[in-house]
Amino acid sequence: MPALPEAYQKLRARGRELALLGATGGLLGWDQETLLPPKSHGFRAEQSAQIAGIAHRLATAPEVGSWLSACEAAQPPADSPEAACLARWRHDYNRATKIPTDLVEENERASGLARSVWVEARKRSDFASFAPHLEKLLSLARRMADLWGHSGQPYDALLEGYEPGWKTKEVAALFEKLQPRLVTISEKAFTIPAHPSRKNLSGHYPRHDQEKFLQTLLPKIGFDTAAGRLDTSTHPFCSGLGPYDTRMTTRYDETDFMVSLYGVLHETGHGLYDQGLPEAELGTPLGQAASLGIHESQSRLWENRVGRSHSFWKAWWPDFARTFPDLTGHNWEHCWRAANAVERSFIRVEADEVTYDLHILLRFQLETLLISGDLKVRDLPAAWNELFQKLLGLKVPDDSKGCLQDIHWSLGGFGYFPTYTLGNLTGSQLWQAAHRDLPDFEAFLVCRDYRPLLAWLRQKIHAHGRRYLAGDLIQRATGKPLDPEAHLSILEQKVKDLSG
């Protein structure tokens, strides 16, 4: 390949600057969720806005466009890593330059303030106090969508920020295909005789015992605890700040140890992906996650495919029984059934995997209506409650268990929710491909040896960064395009096993 001009190294250097600034902004966000004093949120919003503004000015500077043009003129081979980097840089530059820096700062400031109001509103189930902030964030999202450009569907422009290449109508068509099968599977699960439930394991599970168990589990799965940490927050999350610095959080319930267990397994999936990205490519697209849906596929794979399997509960049962005396009288199969119980529930992050995507369908429908203006903010609680009862058969008792439960809208994350279901579908398809490719796959899992699976994911997903678009990456890793059948068949089999 002919040598690329010096401009390519300048793009790499600028990308590294932006990665360091992004990590700084991410650290401010982590601190806000874990340690920030209550009175500091206004000042933190100003700090975050300042960092976002500096990063935006660096990313959209005229010289970046000149460097890109110079490199594109050199025409690196279409299948080369350099060509992939240039394509992703060009996509990001064209998108970023359509938004003025003052709008970026305004959005960051507004979301910082909205987030602190949301925390209190959620505690008091007081939607009215949060509504003006949601109005503001929706207005900003519409302005940005119009500047980015779309073909009559502003949600397309927002979705592009999380899942490049996907369109609203494509997601809607996918969800329309999923919904009837999911409802059918759920209804079958609800009628299982001697219905399993996590309530059957009710007991006292002290937080310090949960923390002790999780600190044993994390390195065994492959998470480098010397390059990351686990803390507590209202809403569990994972922030990959950069090489050797991955921050995860969970929350604890001393009556149900599975709240923290599956919160950690989920966030560890994200953390393993962050720790698996090529360190040498920090600041280039090759050192970034392919998409949020791909990121979510890693978390859902470890949470559900590994953590809710027979092999997981068989292998870890002695540790569970030793750590939690209140499990006396139970066995691994009782816990496996409880972990896989399918029950109607209000809270998305605590939903079982059969009903989980129904929670996402609801949010997708509502936020597309909010963005288009067809649903007014004042009418959101009633619309949420009506659709929730239709999809999940429950009457929502208050807004804290309804439209105030998720942090995403307080952060201006419109277009984010579909990535969860895309991640579920991708994770199941990757799981089936790993079974196909790895000899003695189940034997490794029974022995608590997760290295072959992690190595497979490193090779198929993590090592490529953003070299390929999500759809191409899935095709390369599994041998076929994304197809919901893998996920649906796994859910159907699980309900059959629970019925047996």
C-alpha cells in the first residue's frame, strides 16, 4: 500500500486528544453517579459542558477536514484498516460539523441539570417536576436531528448516533416481527405449573457477602480487577474510560442477591469489551466499540447466556451456598429456576429475559412519538401506563415504576433504547456461533473456564473495534446476517425447560 500522507498521523494524534478528553468527561460522569455531593450538580453540569465544548471544537476544526481530504486522496485499499478508519472519521466529522459548539454545550448543560432533577423526581414519583427538563431536552434533540438531516423522520438522525446505518422503519419492522412471538412465549411462561420465582429464595443476603462473592467472580470471568473497579449507583452502568481504567457499578438488595449478581454480570460484559479493545489504537476507530448494540450484545451474552445457564449454577453452587447461609435448603436447580423465572414486572433492568424486549418495544414506540411531537410530554405518564398494561398486563402504580424509572431521557439519550434489543438478538446469535466453533464448549463452562469463550469474543468482536459496521461484523462473526430466530428459539427452549 502506498504510504499515507503525514495527515494520517495528525488524525491519529487528534483522535488521541479527543479520547483523553472523552475519558475526562467520562470520569466526571462516573463521579456524578457515585460520589458527587447533592449540591454540586449545577457546577458539574458546567464542567461537563466545558469539556464537551472543547472536544467539539477540536473534532470539527477546519484542519481535520483538510487532513481527511488529503488522506482520502491517497486512496488506501478499500479493505485496509486505514480505509476503515478514514470512513469512520469522515462519518463522525460530517456529523459533528453540522452541530454548532454552543448547541453541544447547551445540551450537555441541560442534561446535567435534568439528571439531578430526575433522581429526586424518581424518588418522589413526581413527574411534574421533571417534565420541563424533558421538554427542554426534546427540543434540543429535535434541533440537532434537523441539523444532522433526515428524510422526514427525525428519529433516524438520533438513532444514527448509536447504531450507524439503522433506520427507524427498519427497527419498527423488526419489533413488529418480534412482538407476537415474545408475547406468545411470555404467556406460555406465565402459565407454568409451580411457577418459579425469585421470591422463593427470599432471605437475608448481607451486602458485604454479596460484594465478597462478586469480587471472586469478576477475575474468574476474565475481568482485570487491577484495571477496573466496581462501585454502587442508582442505575448500574459501565464506563470504559481508556486502557486500564474501566469503571462499573451495580446496586444491592439484601433480600435478593440476584439484583447485584446479574447487574454485575451485565456490566462485566461491557467491561470485558472495553478491556479487549486494542490499546495501541486509542483514539482511532479501531480502538472504539463497533456500536452500542454490539456493546450490549456482550453484556447480555454474559448476563443471560452464561449467567442464567445450567452450567453456571452447577459450577458456582458451592460458592453460593458457602457465601449465603440463607440458601440452606435449596440446591443449584432451585436457583437456576428462580434466576430464569418469567414474571410480569415494572422495572426494565430487573426484568427477565423473556419479557425484557417488551419493555424496549414500549420505550421505542413512546420516544419516537415524543420526538415527532405526536405525544406531548404532559401526556407521557398516561401513554406509558396504557401501553405497559397492553404489553405486560400490569397496571402501573406510580411514575417511579413507570416513565421515570430510566435515566436515559434525563441524559438526552433519545434513540438509545433500540440498542438493547439489537444487543439481545446479537448476543444470542454469537452464542450459537461460539457453540458451533468451540469444541467441548459446555465442558469448559461446567469447569468455570471462561477463557475459550472470552478468547473467541476477543477474536471475533473486540479486536476489530469499529473497523466494520455492526451488520458486517455480525456477518463475519456468525456467518449470517442478524436474525431474531436465534434469540427467539433460545427463549422458547428455556420456557420448555422450565416447564419440564
